Amino acid sequence: NSCSASGLSILGTSVTIRDLNVAIRRSLSNAFKTLDGFLLFAAKTKGKILLRDPMK
């Protein structure tokens, strides 16, 4: 474990691998939340456009 920790000691903080994993997972889930919202919005608008198209 001292081997993996030595690379992080450069930062001068007591950051552990677990802390990094938690932070990465947190930022990823936030990114996926916004991506989900964007995809839902895009699907809705695209669906409306596709539904509106034949009416022209």
C-alpha cells in the first residue's frame, strides 16, 4: 500500500485511493445525471419535431 500512497504524497495532502475513487464516482454520477437530463430533453424535442413534421 505504501507504493500506491507514495505517488499521492507529491500533492502534500493525505488523499487516499479510496477518497479518489469516491470523488471520481461522485463526479461521474453527476455527469451522468446531467447527461440523462440532456438526452431526455433531446429525445422529447426530437419526438415533438418528428410528430410535428407530418402535419406540415
